Amino acid sequence: MKHVTPALLLFPILAHAQAPDTTRLGEVVVAASRVEESILQSPVTVEKLNARALRLTPAPSFFDAIEHLKGVQVITPSLSFKVINARGFTNTTNVRFAQLVDGIDNQAPHIGGPIGNVLGPSDLDISAVEIVPGTAAALYGLNAINGLANFTTKNPFRSEGLSVQQKTGVNHLSDPSSGAKLFSETSVRYAKALTPKLAFKVNGTYLRGYDWIANDQTELNPNGNATTNLFGAENPGQDPVSRYGNESSNRSSLTLGGKSYSVARTGYDEKDVVDYRLQTIKYDAALHYKLGRHAELAYTYRGAILDNVYQRSNRFRLEDYRLQQHALQLSGPVVQVRAYLTSENTGKSYNLRSAAENLDRSFTPDKQWNDNYTAAWNAATQAGQTVAQAHAAARAAADAGRLQPGTPEFRQRLQELADINNWDEGAALRVEAEMLHAEAQLNLGEALRRSGRNGLPAWADVLLGADHRTYFIQPDGNYFINPEKGEDPYSTLTYGKTGGFVQAGARLLQERIRLTATLRADKNDYFSTRFNPRFTAVYSPTRQHNFRLSYQSGYRFPSLFEGFSNVNSGQVKRIGGLRVMSEGVFENSYLRNSIDAFNTAVTRDRNTNGLTLAQAIANNQDALVKTPYTYLKPEHIRSVEVGYKAALLPGGRLLADVDFYYNTYRDFIAQVEAYVPIGTSGQPLNTGTDLSTIATALNTRSGQARYRLWTNSQSQVYNYGGSLGLRYDVANGYLAGASATVARLDRTESGDGLEDGFSTPRWAYNLSLGNEKVYKNVGFGLNYRWQARYYSQTFLVTGYVPAYSTLDAQLSYAVPMPNLRFKLGASNLLNSYYASYLGGPSIGGLYYLQLTYGL
């Protein structure tokens, strides 16, 4: 979309502006230091959405509103599945950013990250949102090295009664891939204090709609047959982004008329193999008991059933996907204890790429299809057709009898494949996993002060914490196995870690200076103990002016998928990078990018230079590069941040916040594709084998055992950036502001065969305007967001994501009695379709009417 700033936003207002002056100056946060503190004096950057901001936002939900916060990036794999990130290295399964609800991690265990907000609170139960951009690993562990979000829900003692919310809307207007579709979300909340000490609440949400469609036909293999001058529609190796079953592992080198051609299976568009109808049912219930004036014990149960689209390296249809969580927590000013169990069942989910591949193979195996193609091509050329015409005729002949989208036979076969748990033959995703977590925190300084004993002075604080987490995976034989030698491969796989931290703080010079030092230790299975320090300083010459400085480090341990995956995916085996999973593969493999370059050079020598196959192989075998990578180690980050936050003008009507950070990554976890050569005996060839034998093997598909491996970058990776935010209480209830964010990636080396995955725009800014009572009980809110184009590199697709901008708007009307609020809103009001990342769906406008009772 062309970058245009609407004239109506000449005086932008930030929708997450704060409450009145005295509230703004005294507002508190807890995520930055795990204790309650002033937002102005937070030692690291914190962004917050409070209740008033949530009422003003034109976004369809509080979760969507997060995208408009300073320094935050959100990508959209699905209408009901958004991924939050900060400060770079964004991907569709963001294991570097933690998402908590009342301090409880709501990730799907095997994924290693949350599925949007499906296990989180509804709009009716959300109280506030805190985002910490930047590493929080020293305090939280949880692999939170890019940031952390904490959603605080409403307490049933303080928020009683019945609340109901109905959203009805429409999307896919002017969508060439779909007609207009209805959207509906119904939420109910009820809370009651049964006695002064006992209260409960229940929540339920039912969402239905039609998902955003991925239909990007950009060609990924435009030069696959450049040596034979076949381009565009004449290229028999075509690979459009949103068509599956024609990727590199689905292409063959066919010798036709004395030349070598790269020929792909035909494949199917994503819209042919997925049901885009989405549905989310989520529910929770909580029982709260007051143990005293300040301490409270709560049990919470959460559950969700969902149908939508999810993306890792491939895209998936999540169907009848189920998540459950049981949580028990004790909260108080001295002691906090949490224990929770999260379970996951992928239900009837399936891999879209594998479905497309095996639909093609269902009517003709690859070898037979290639033979049919070759015979038809030869017949066509003998009949006098041109090379390009012969390829078209050959494909039509080889595809004769192919299953056609929309037919009963196609739907039946797709359903059968979606239930076969082997991606070389079917497409099913069948995972059952659990995560058990327990943690405790003691505010030692507060405890000593409350006890009345001589202990820490009033200006000092000490915080202690410890936690343990264990993942339990039930191996399915395809996605996961138990790799331990001597173990039944189908016995339960466990992966755990134990950690703890100590934090000491001091408030000096009448609290003008606040210093904290934190040390965290974590011991993960398969790895030695790692230590994370954090040091922060805040200087507040006055209450209104606050300068901050922090240094911290953090470790990210491999997720379950990165460490233990065991997937046959499109004739490429994706395996975890732990030694227990990939021993022998790293030692004997060659980088896929060097193999591609080698085979391209061989084809060129044959097609343009007239060399024989043996001569071409010998001429180019030195292009093959042995894999230099090895088994996974934890990823490590060092981060320095400086910032300034101030409440300016009389009464603090202008709030300014600026930050700058510099990060250094070591052992950055990424993926590499590498192939092991296979000899004529069918056994792997080790690196001691003669290079000519290895090269001959790697020149053919049958001579390659293909692997995608998780490993560590050998380069030092740096990124840096900053952000500036302004919030201005103008007058008469108008709230104004703007924010801008810059993020940069720098590396000491490039082209090392790994996926960079920075996938972050260099520049982004947000502008907003809002007033709850612009005229009597009528209010409005506007948000405008723009981000620059950026380079995205993943295993699905690599290239530039175009710049885009969106305008969100809402008009509200409040009826005090009987406490009704109407909101007419639009996300992407101008309906300018965009993709937030390559390979993802096209996102258009969502227009809705919301009725809320009881808020």
C-alpha cells in the first residue's frame, strides 16, 4: 500500500494514553521487576494498556490493540492467531517472547509459544496489559529473551456482576479469493463474592468466522530452467508461494532431448487443501479465597477448542485442537507461589504441504509420473511441438486422472490423508503434550519489615525466587520419538529445567537513585548450568524525570521442537539438534545451498557447454561444502538499554518515553538444511569417501538423505534499535500521542547457510486519536500504523515484505442505564489488503458492531 498519512490524523492521539494526571503519575507495573513499582521509575522499558485505553481502542480486541504499542511487532498467521514480538527475530512460532496471564505461562507445550490468545482472557475479563520489550530472562527464565507480555485479569472480589459482549462483523470485502464473510464473537462473564473471603468468576467466549486467505502466487523458482530459456508459465519447475507439492523436494531432474530440465509436480493451491472456517471456544473458571488482608489463594481452570491456521516452517490446519490448564496460586506482598499444568492435544490437525504432496502422489507415484511425463514429452517433440509446448503437453498427460479440488473424491482423499500420521504418506499432526510448572517467590525485605525484627534497612530490598518445569510428550512415531537409547521409542519423553534467582535492590539519596542486581541460574536437561546476571539503575532527580540504565544477559534453551523433532516432511527429515537426535548427521552432511549451487553448475555445463554428466560433475564437485555446524547449544544474549521517561508540562500532561538498546547474540539458534550422500548400496557415505563418489551421489535425488537440522550460528549476531513515545492530555478529554520504533540487524558474517529470521521492519510508527466523551456519551478512537518494508528469510519463502499501513477507527456510545456501550469499529478501515509476513495470508478490513453490557 502507498504510504499516506490521513489528514484527519494531523493531531494524533495515542489510544493507550493514561488516565487523569494523578493516576498517570502514580500508575504501577509489576512485570519489569516482579514487584509493584511506579511505571515512571521502571528500570527497563514497559508499555501498558490500562482499562481506559482498552475502552478507547478501535481494535476488535485487547489482543489486537497490542500492535499499536511502542516497540511491539505483531504478525498475523490467522484471523484468530496473532504473534507478539519485540526487538527483532520475529517468526510465526515465537519462542523468544513469553506470554503470561496473571503470571502464568499460556504456551502450547509442543509449540513452545502461545496460540494467540486462545488460552488467555476475554475482553470482558482483562484488566491491564504490560509489555516488556527486551530480554526478561534474568527474572523469568521462560526463554523470554526478546520480551514478555503479562495480562492481568479482573479480580472477582473487586469486579462483580454479569457482563455480556456481542461482536458481529464482516470481512473479506472485495477479496478476489472469497466473497464477504460474517464474523461473530460472544463473550459472557459472571463474578460473585459469596462471602467476604470467598469469590468466584466464570468466563466463556465463542468465536466464529472465516480466516484470512493465503494466495500469494509469487514465483519462488523463476530461474529453475534458465539454462533452457524457459521462464514464467513455460517453466516446468514453477513454485508459487501459496502452492504446495511443487517445492524443491518435489522436483526432479529429467533428461529430455539430451538436456536436463527441473520438473516439479503440479501441486495444489492452499485454498484447495484447507477449510478456512475458523472457530474458537474458550472458557475459564476461578475460585478465590482471602487468607488475610493482603493474601489470596486462587484456583483457575482454562480450556480452549479451536479451528484455525497455524504456521511453522509449513502451514497447518488446526482442527479440534484442545488446550487445558489447571493453575493454583498464592499471592501476597511477601510470598507468591504458582503451580500449573497445561495439556495439549492437536486433535484432527494436519500439514497443508504434506496434504498437497500426497494428494498428487495418491493417483501417481513420483517415479511413474516422471516416466509418464518423459514419454509424453518425447512424443510431443517427435510430433513437431516446440520445447515449451512439449512440456505443457507432458504435464497434461502425466496429470491425467489427477484429483480435482472440490470433487467428492478429492475431499474424501484429503480427509483420509489428514488422518495418516506419516508425512511421507499422509498429513496428520498428532501430538499430545503436557507442561508442569511450579515457582515460588519470597520478598525477604518485606518479610523482615513486617515481622518487626531488625533486618534489612528500609532502603534495601531482597527478592528470592525458584522454579521448575517439566515437559511431557507422548511420542507419536512421526513428530516425536523418545530418542534415549534402550528406551521404548513410544514411551513418554520428558524435558525439564530447574532455576532460581536472587535480586537485591537499594534506594538511595531519598530514592533519587534505585539500584538492583539480579543473578539467575538455570539447569536444563542435556545442558550444564547457565548463569544470567542483570544490573539496573534509575536516577530520578525529580518525580517527573527518570533516567534508566540496564545490562542483562539471558539464555534461551532449545524448545521441544528444536531439540527433539523427528519429522518426515516432504522427503526432508526435520530432526532436533540435540546430539541424542542427530548424531552422525552433522558429521557426514553437506550444506543444501552448496549442493544446489553444484547441481545448477552441473546442469549449466551439460546444457550450455556440452559436457557429459561425468565431466560436469568432476568440473564442479569442489563447490560442495561440508556442514560446519554441530549439535545445539543454548542461545545467549547480552543486552544494554538506556532510557528516559518523564511527565512534562503542568500536572504531567505530556508523557515522554525514549529508549535505546544494543544486543549481542551468541550461538543463535536457527535451521540449516543439509544432505547426507547415499551410496549405491543404500548406505550413507561418510566424509572419508572419495569426493567424486560423494558428488555423483548428491547429483541425484536417490543419492541424498535430506535433513533440516536445528543448530547454532557460528557468527556473532548483533541488533540494535530504539523507540520514542509521546502521550499528551490535550484538553476536554482528548488524548494525543505518537510513537516511532527503529530496529536494525548487523552480523559479523553473512551467507553462512542459516536462516537469519530477523524479519523485522527497520521503521514503524503509530499515531492515534481518542476521546471517550467527545459529545455527551459519544466517543471515538483512531489508530494509524505504518511500517517499512523488510527482508524476511524463512524455509517457507525468502524475500521482501512490502511496506504497509492500516487505519483503525471506532465510534462509541454509552448508555449509563442500564450500563450499555455500543461500539461501531473497523480494523483496516480502508480495506487495503496486505501480508504481515511472506507466505502468510492477505489481511483486509474487519468491520464490526460491538454491544457490551455490564462493563
